[in-house]
Amino acid sequence: MKRLLLPLLAALALPIAVKAESQDFARWKESYFENYPFECVEDGKTQEYTRCAMESLLKSDWN
């Protein structure tokens, strides 16, 4: 009886439906860089081309 009761209580305690926010790559990328003040510039300063490299890595992770 304990084997049946514990999973039943756990199932009732968990939320029935989880509604996630739909997110596309552009929105996800912007949320990732929202506190990063530099834009992507291929031949720019270190912080600028670092952002380009990070965007490329994020895109490869997304796919």
C-alpha cells in the first residue's frame, strides 16, 4: 500500500500543467546578453569580437 500511496501523493503535489514561454533564438540571445553592453563587431575590440564568438557558439548550441 505504501508503494502505491507515495507515488500517488507525489503526482497530486506536482503541478498538472507546465506552461513554458515560447522562445525563439533571437529572444533567447537577447536575454543572454541583456547586461552585456557591447554589440558584435567582427574586427572590433576584444569585448566586441568576443560577443561575436559567443553568438556563434550560442547559435551552434541552439541547433
